Amino acid sequence: MLQKLHQPLRGEIEIPGDKSISHRAVMFGSLAKGTTEITNFLQGADCLSTISCFEKMGIAIENKNNTVTVHGKGLHGLLPPSEILDCGNSGTTLRLMSGILSGQGFSSVVTGDSSIQKRPMKRIMEPLQNMGASITSMKGNNCAPLQIRGCQLHGFHYHSPIASAQVKSALLLAGLYAEGCTSVTEPYISRNHSELMLRSFGADLTTQHTTVTIQPNPLLTGQKIQVPGDISSAAYFIAAALLVPGSQVLLKNVGINPTRDGILQVALKMGANITLQNERYQNGEKTADLLVSYSELKGTTIEGEIIPTLIDEIPIIAIMAAMAQGTTIIRDASELRVKESDRIQLITENLAAMGAKIEATDDGMIIEGGYPLQGAVISTHKDHRIAMSFTIASLLAKGETTIVDRDCVAISFPDFYEKLASLSE
């Protein structure tokens, strides 16, 4: 049971490492020559799945004290796995690794948990097949498990119907093994962690507007990578500090990459008091400390090209909207229906159970803010972002709230509850 916090949130916390960057650092380090040292690595279940998969392909990886050391064997150094590659709950692991496996000289099978086996993989299968990949859904439903037989790939120019960093990254990684260059054009720019990091490892990669192009067979060299705090994890504490009266919280070392900072743009548009301090760059990624103070928020409209920069933050944005004055409209977010859960449905059902005025649409939701929240039983479907978002909602609700399967937060933020408790001591 969670009860409302009557006291303001005060203090400072370090945000755990960025999940997207942690995944990529292990993958790219495995494909590089020499040692890659990753500090502030996210010790969440998803990122540990990535380590496990690459260890099964012959990569020696040490994980001690939030520092991961990857002993890379070069672009062609992976070995055939002796067992199925299990990605757990991690769509990033499965989709990006599929691009890498498509260009190997061996066959493999990749799968994940029951949630992953329902998520759409046709979005990577079709363009990879257009590059010559042999990749099939073993159940014939365009979902995992996938059987991938390594083939000689050829580069091509893919015009993606969606702005998806996972699709883009899968094709760029396949492009490392292709004959000729590979290009991906998106309707909007999705998060660009792959581009920044691949370039730092030595890949020949260029970007122009919403198109990125990679040349094949580069010499990738091991790097030292300091992972910034994950803005998706910071979002829950941003919202908590904005919504609990009298609060002021300092969030240290948060990544504010412009392709990921939509939560900040929306919060400021809603009237948030957020100050950026100590702005700097680490491995090409912009970071800052965020000083967040209680604010009276107002509704807004969220749509178009900003959606890819905050797609994972929409559950917590919905909580902010429920507490704001006026109406918030979220559009162009149909991607939420194929995440770890149908997040549009879960957000709508759970907020309605707490007394909020919310209506689901095909690609988003309409939230009329300002209605008091009541404690409720929250169904998470083991979706970590739903669990954390409604934990913040519970701080604002009258009465008790029960978060079902609350431990699923370990997927991306193992000590989330401890961090939150530290701000109320």
C-alpha cells in the first residue's frame, strides 16, 4: 500500500544511467577492437539481458560497481551462440541485435519474455529482409522468437513510416556488414544515441535533416563511456517535484540530448519551474543538473515531431496533465499501444479509476485536469513505466493506492522506491 506524502519532497539524487546508452555501449563495445569501459552503467534487467546475450556470443564482459568492461573482438569477432539468445523484456536488445545478427556468418534464435513475444517485429524484419537478411518469425506472427541466418547484406535507402530509434539503429548496425552504404530517412528525428556513439567508436556516419547514412566495414575502437543519467527515469522525479506542494529537488547528471528532452519542453510549456545547471557534454551527449520546484501547471497540446522525444514519458506526463488546470490533448502517439503494454489503455483505465477525467483516442488521450485523485488499485501489466508513473500519482491521491506487480520497476530503475523515499526523510 502507498499513502499520500503530506510533506514536500526535498533533497538531491543521482539518476541511474541511461538505458538506451547502456545497451548501445555494450553492443558497440562488443563489435569494437579492444576494451570499452562503461561507467554509470544501468544495472536494470533490460541492460543485463544485453550483457548476457553478448556473453553467449563469446564476448568477455566484467560488471563490477556500476562499471562494465567489454573486451571487444572486432566487427567479425562474434561466435555462434550455443543456446537461444534471451532478451528478457528488452525490445531494444532484440531489435538492435537482430540487425547485428543479420550480417553474421552463423545462425541464431532470439526471443524474450511473454511481453516481448507480443511486440511487433515486422517493422525491423521487412527492411532487414530488403537488405538480404534471412529473418523469420518462428510462430509466423511477425513476433519473436525470430530465427536469423547470417547472410551477405547489401545497403539500401529505407524510408521509415515511423520515427523509431530501434528501427533506425537495427538498420545502421546491419549496414556495418553490408555491401555499399545504408541510409534511413524518418518522418521526424528519433533519439540519436546510436549515431553519436557509433561515430565516437569510429564509424563513418553522416546525418542530413532526418536522414542518416552509414558506410560499411569500419574499424571500431574501444572507448571510455560515461553514461549520463536517464531523462526517462528523471521524469518521475521531475513530475513529483512539480506536483507535490513545497517541493524542490535537484537531479544530478541528467542527459538532456535534444532528441530526448521533450519532457522538459512540455513541462516548461505547462508552466514548470525547472532550472538547468552545470550544462556540459559527455561522449557527445549533453547533460545537466536539473533544479525542479513545485509549480502550478496548466494543460497543453502535445503532438507531431515532439512525440518521438518523449514517447516513454507520456505515462508520467498524463499524471501531470491530470493535476494541471485545463485540458491536455496528446496526439500522434499510437506507438504507445505496442510498448511493454498498451499504455494508452492502461493510463486511461488507471487514471479513471483514480477519479481523473480522461478519454482514450486511437493515437493518444484527452485529459481534463484539476479533478482530485483518489487511491485505487493500479494494474501495471508488469510495465515499469506504468508502475513508476502511478506511484507518483499515489503521492497526490486521497487514501491508499496499491500498485500491482510494483517490482517490475527493476527493468529500468531497480532502486526507484528507495530514491523516492530518500526525498521525504
